[in-house]
Amino acid sequence: MEANLEENVTINLSKGELLVIFEFLARSWEQWKASGDQQVETFVLAKPDNGERTALWSLECAIERTMVEVFAPDYSELIRRAKINLASE
């Protein structure tokens, strides 16, 4: 069965978890932007504190519960294709 990588999915997290993840990612993006090198091929993620780490683990668990693709035998290929698709947007 072919995975539809364009299909939308819904995950459930608390508003607190989402708020912490949003702030973590927004702060990380600001640090990357402030680095001044827009050609850098890496995305700098700030070192998460305990609350941020827990929220990120909750997100990981929600994704794992929602997407059977994380257990697919061709998982590496799915990731490769998804990255190509996202990079072209």
C-alpha cells in the first residue's frame, strides 16, 4: 500500500504542549535567522529545557500513535520522499 504523503492528519496535544512547542520552534527560528547566514543548510534548534523536551516527546508520541508509516519497512524511503516534496514547496 502506497503512503499518501500529502494527506492531512490530526494529532491531539494539550494547548500547553502546543504553546511550549511553538515557542521553542519560534525561538529556534529566530536564532537561525539572527545567525546572518541564510545559506546555512542546517536549522539551529535551541537546547530544550525540561518542559520543552517533555512537550517535544509528547509530539513524537502523538505522531507515532497517528501515523502507521513510522513502522513501515520503507520508512527511510518515505522520509527521503517527504523531504524532497517539502523542499520543493
